[in-house]
Amino acid sequence: MPRLLAALLLLGAALAFRPSAALAQSEEQALVDHAALTVQEILTQGDPGAAQDAQRMLRRARAVVVCPRIFRAGFFFGGEGGGCVLLGRDAAGSWSSPAFYGLASGSFGLQIGVQDMEVLMLVMSERGLSALMDSQVKIGADVSLALATVGAGLEGATTAAGGADILVLARSRGLFAGIALEGTLLSVRSDSNRNYYGREVGPRQIVLAMEAHNPGADPLRAVLMRYGSP
């Protein structure tokens, strides 16, 4: 009887865990799917010249960070946050599966309004990619960056990006003017990586060694290959 009771308890625990694990993975998959749409929109919509500039910069990038939605609102205080994914490219031009990151920052100042942004960060240097392998990186401090809003000022930003570790392309809607990512923290989401790949795996294994793969990320990898191939 004790053995039967123990077996039933283990079975109940397993059944209870499966829906929550499936739900968690569905959340990560939704982020990956939205990331694919974000890449497509940023690289194709708006002014054709700006889109071509963005595609040209992508072909030079070592990796990308995609944040499908960053929402910011504030009155004398502004904060922003959202989920992001990092994908790297090897010497042969193949893109890795995504590693999951969280984005958050806070800033004081005279800010009133709401902003909803899609952000594509092009990692242009090995230094920038190496910094992103840490558990947490501060943009503008640990890595340098250049900013551009898609459809406005992209040409100047791509020129200035010659020495930048990261070029940030953004589509923004709302009342704030432009974007401000200085001091923003990108932190590894270990739980999301574990949920998506079914085992403990870190950014180095996913992005650099390419030891983890989930077929759900293939559409995102395909759109990067389509617009980022030399």
C-alpha cells in the first residue's frame, strides 16, 4: 500500500507539471513567433532605402537581439521591459536557435506619454557578442551602441555605427520622441531557455556552440537567413 500510494503521488505530480511546462513553452514560442514578425517588418516596411540599409547592416552583423515589444509609460519616471531573443551567426552563415533574455531599465526625468516599440539590435562586433554571453549586460556601459528609428535617421546612424558594438533599429509608436536604451539591462532568462529546450542550457551553448535546437525557431532563423545572407 505505501508503494502504491507513492506511485500515485508521483503520477499526480507528473500530470500536474505537464500542463504548466507546456504553457511555459507556449509563452516562449509566442515570443519567438513575434520576433520573426518583428524582423520581417523592420527589414521590409517603410522607406525602401531605409529597409535596404537595414538589410545591408544585418549582413554585416555577428548576431541579433530581437525585442518584439517594449512598452514604456511614465510621468516623471519611465520604465521599460519585455522579452527578447538573441541569435548568432557562424562563419558559414547559419543562424543559431534563440537564447532568451529579459530587458528592463528605469530613468528619471520629465517624461509624459506612452511608447510601444519593436526593436532589432544588430550586434556588429565580437566584443558586443562576448558581453552578451554574461548573465547581465548594461547597454551603453558594457557595450557601445548607435540608435536609429526605422524610416528616420537610419543613414546617419549606420554611418556612425562604424565603431559601435550594437546598432539599434526601432519602430516606435506613441508620444515619447525617439528611444532611449542607455543603461538598459539585458539579463539571461535561464528558466525560459530550460523550458524551450527541455534541459539546462546557456547562451554560449545555444548561440556560439549551437548545441541546442527547437524546430519552432526555424521560421525566425529562415527570415534572418533570407535578409541577412551575403
